[in-house]
Amino acid sequence: MSRVPLARVAVPLPLPEPLTYEVPPALDARALPGSRARVRVGPRRLVGVIVERTGEAPDGVTLRPLEEVLDREPVFPPELLELARFTADYYRAPLGEVLRGMLPGDLPPWGHQRVRLTSGGAIAPPRDLVEAAVVAALREAGRLTAAELQARVGEPGVAEALDRLAEGGRVLLEGRPRRGARYLAAVELPPGDLAVQLEACGRSPQGRAVVELLAAFGRPATVGELTAEAGCGSSVVRRLVRMGVLRSFTQIERLSLGHQALPAGAGPGGGAGEPAFTLRPDQRQAVAAIEEALEQGGYRPFLLQGITGSGKTEVYLRAAERALALGRSAILLVPEIALVPALVREVAARFGRRGAILHSALGSAERHQEWERIRSGEARVVVGPRSALFAPVSALGLVVVDEEQDEAYKQDAIPRYHGRDLALVRARQASAAAVLVSATPSLESRLNADRGKLRPLVLSGRSGHGALPEGILVDLRQEPAAPRRPGEVAFSERLREEIEAAATAGEQVILL
């Protein structure tokens, strides 16, 4: 047993096992499983993920220390670490490369925040030795990153000291600008008595309208959003900020789901409420089965099968509503990025700001913001292709794999996993309901349904007033023999009659 605290770090290299490193005392509190750490592997400096703390050092090896812990809190919750271990073992892939593929690229580290003293912080007495060391380092250097401060102070508790100093207005934390990001001015209503805040607005009806809007929203809002809703200019908002009625900050503009137009009647949470139309009996039965599974808890896998236009999307969106009502989250997977916008429109109308998008075509700034919104619990319904399966949602209750038979769910780079199969694994680990959706289920899913591993839910009708097309099956073996040239396609007599009837009626014909 080693007396020095140790950590096992999975680095993105084709190695069979994580590497072991010493944990310096200053990093001990933040070197938690699921956090990223910068380490040396040979001559290179790499970013890996701490997968466990240990007290056992490998024999005959001189251990190096962790150089830096990049995250204030773990970016991988325990359930995602468990999923990564399963993926690495089942698909025979290096754990470090699996973990790298589960994170958005260039997720900014906590240590990249720049810190500077305010005038009040320079003269205020520190409350403990760590605060004193932080203030002294900032006085000397002027401005440092959080990681540089951690290295200079060399004591645990720097992150907590920065939080206290920032809350007291004694330091300013500035995030590193992200490439491609557009920042918007935003405000929030501080905690307090609404009547007192309205009184502080004076006799300005527009100022009172802005405060009442923020109170109704129950969340921060951009200045542009407020001025459009309240019918006032930005000077009204700036005046309220100067008076201390509102607090101002900046946020990254969301280019996709967050700016979808909300339907009339949407509440502060952004949801539209119960849809106006009535489900068919087969849809009601499918929804009831999934809702019952959500309410009872535990792993419950389903195969939802129905022809095109049978309303399968409505079934699983109502199931997602029930998951949210039970305080749980949902992941909705589609096979291709091109299919995301259609589902996003439905999710935006129904869930508003509780929805989020994750896929590789997003800009890095928006992808990072969506990841943080999901991890913080602000967003509870995640839409995306197979990579959205690794979204850090809390209390996962429902996983949906739409068009589950599609080959696009197969990842063709390391780790070479199947998104449909891993979706079932994640649902099982989270004790969640899983719904595979298809008009033409894969052979694997049909077999699993026959064996009782998936509960079949069948939609036999078509939504709205659409009628099923007539299908005619012709056995060419019963057609009279006719001389043909090599390669000539034989048309049945019934097909010829139907073509002639359509042409006579002035209609068009498509032959596939």
C-alpha cells in the first residue's frame, strides 16, 4: 500500500489499462473519478480522465504526479464512467479513447478562467491563509488563470477561495473567449420580495413590466427578449441594472433549439402543454404501457412498430412528457444529423428550454453550452444522433432510438459501437424505459421481441384522415409465357392494365 494518494488515469492511447499517477496535496480535493487531468506519458503531455482513486502502486515503476486537474467538478458522472467501462470491455477498445469520444471536443477546462482583483478585493482583508495567498499572487501578477493560481499557491482550497472572493465582489472570473461564440447581454432578477423590487422601479410602468416579466419567466432572459416582450428600449433595462434591481451578465447565443418560436400559451418553462388532438386507441395503449413502465421504475425495453404516418413520434413524445413529470430525463436518438431538425421542432414546441441538441455539426461554443445545460439539469430532453447517447443527463428515465434498424447507428471509428445496443445498456444501467422505434424493425429486434426481451407495441392505423394505399401482389409465375429479349423486364398483365387506366384518366405513373 502506498502512503501517497494515487489516481488511475485513462489516456487517449491504445493502452490495455489506465496509468497510475501520484496526486499532489494541492490537487487532492479535485482529483475525483470523472475529472480530466493533464499528465505526462513519456515526453508528451496528454489530457486523460481519472477513472478511480487507489492506494496500490504498481511494482517497479517510478510514478509521476498529476500536473493539473482541469475540471472544478467531474465531467463524467458515475453512470457514464460505468457505460464507458462496458463499452471498452465489450467492443475491445482502449478506455481512454472511449472516454475521449464521449466528450465534446475542446470542452473548456475550469482552470482556463482568468482571474483578476477588483479594487475592493485589493484592500479587503483576507479571511484565511488560502485567500491571502490568492490575493498576494494576483497583486504580484495582475491577472492569472485559475490553473496558474493553483500552481502558485500550491495549497488545496483555491477553487473554494475563488468562489468566496467572487461572491464578495473581490475578484472577477473571466471565461476564455470561445471560437465562433456570439455573446448576448442578459439579466436576472435577484432573490427577494417581488413587491419590494417593483417598488424600487419607481413610477416607470415599463420598468415594472420588465420586472414582472422576469418574475413570470422564473429564469434569466436576454435584453433583446425582454425589450421585445415589454415593448420598451434597452435603456430601461440598463437603468434597472444601475439601480441594483436587476443583475447583468453575458451568455452565449443559442443558435438552434433555444430560439425556436414557442407556441401560444407556452409557460415560463417553455412547454406548450397537452396537444390538442386525441390519440387513436392503439396509440393510447402504447403510451399507457410506456407510462406504466416509467411509473413503476426499473429497466423496461419496448419495440414500437408502426407504418409510416402511424404516429410513433407522438407516442414517445408523450412518454417523454411523463418522464419529465416524474422528475426524470429523456434521450431521443435519430440515426442522422439531417433528421434532427424535424424532431427538434416538435421538442421545442412541447418542451421549450427544457430541450437540448447534441451533435457534431454544432459550433463548439454552442455544443459546450448545450453540454453544460444538460449537466446542470436545466435541459432534460436531449435530441441527437448516436453521440447524444452519452449526454450527461441526470435521473435518466427514457431512452428512445428512432429508426432503430438504420445502419447509421454503427460507429465506424474507435470505439466501433452500435448506438442502438448501447442505448439499451444505458437504459438498463439507469433503470430506465427504452423504446426502439421502427416501421421495419431490424431482424435482431424482431428476434428479441419474439424471445420476450422486448415488449412489442404495434400501431396499426394511420394518423389523421390518410388512408393506406392499395397493395396488389402479382405472381409472375402465373403470367402467360411471352417471348422476351435478354435483360427485358416482364410487365404483368395487371400492371399493364393499371398503367393504361392511369394514362387514360390523365394521371401520372411512377415505376420503381
